[in-house]
Amino acid sequence: MADNELAQLIAARVLSELQSPSINASEPDRSPYRSYADEARACRTTAGMRLIPVGISARHAHVTQEHLEELFGSSHHLGVHAQLYQPGEFAARETVAVVGPRMRAIDGVRILGPVRAYTQIELSRTDCVYLGLDAPIRTSGDLDDAEAVTVIGPLGSIRVRAAICPTRHLHLNPTEAAYYGVGDGQDVSVHVGGSRALTLELVRVRVHPKVVAQMHLDTDDANAAGLRGGEGVEITVC
């Protein structure tokens, strides 16, 4: 079977599933991690203990309004599935499928809102192996050498060079950055305790006035450290 024929079959199957009323009824993208709501609650508890809470970044998408309408229809706006720990950010009701060079699809990739000025697909290295991608490890928005993928929604699809593996990163506001003695763009080491304790290096600090302290890890790093979301970590080397 030719690649284009296989792609069409995959697209037809994915479109059928995306049009199902139950497609967003649960959070299959979070298992075995805490749900978005439970993670946010755990993060608030951890922050109260003067530790930096962990957010587990399962595979997800950020989209422009233009691409959102291509995928979900004209004048479509993101619906709120769950509020995230970071102020003003939310997991949307909308999910898409991502197809890579191996003509395999990952369904149920949740869009995070609000819409952005660029479309970006954030995947773990394990996801990339499955899809046949060699996506670079990059900071959000750095898409110069991002991998091309096909993104499928219920009403359309787009082909976009937008797939990256997100770098380990630590969100801090200016007050928090001053408290820890770190600056925007700096790489630090972070210690994770527990039964699978380890130290993560090359954690990129990202300082912005509208965020609160939280480290974001993809599912590969979270699994290595035995994390489910909301646990506390400490900066060890600056």
C-alpha cells in the first residue's frame, strides 16, 4: 500500500474517532499521572511547603487561531476542559491526532489554551520513536528545525513543521527568580527525591511576571523519576 493511501486510511479512522461524542469524556492523555485538577491541587500544597512543584507535560499541542479554525471550523473557540496550575492557562476540550513519517497516529493529543502566535506540538522522545520523528529538544517557540507532522482535527487537517521535544524547564516570576538567585535562560540542576531519586541537569529557567514557580517535565523524565505530578523539587546547582 502506498504511503499516501495509508495516510488517507489513518486520517479517515482518526477523523471518525475525533467526531465521536465521547472523545473528550476522560483524560486518557494523563494516565497514569494525576489529572489536571488533581495536579493543580497538589502543586498548591507543595508550593505552600516552600518547594517547587512539578507539572507533568504529557504530549500536547498549542495552536494559532487560524490553525484552530482549519481543524475545528470557522470561528471556533477553545473550550475549557480543566484549569492548569499556571494562571490563565487551561487544558482545552479539543483534542487532535498527530501523524508522523511512519504513518502512525497518536490520537487524543490535547490542545492547551489559550491560542498562541505559533502552532507547536510537544512530544516525548518515546512518542517521537513511535511516530518516526527525530524532533529536536527545544525551548517553546524555537521551531526553526522542528519536525513536520500532520495534525488532524474533526473538520480538517494541517501539515506543519512544529514538532519538538520540550527542554526541561523551570517557570519562575521575577520575585521567585531573585529568591533562588537565578536568571532567565540560565540552566540549573534540580534534585528529585523519593524512591527513584535523581538529579536532573540542564533545566532551563524561564522568568516571566505572569507565572508561578513550577518545573515542567515530559513523561519520559517523569517516569524516570517516578513522578505523577505535583511533587516538590529543589534547585541544587546554579
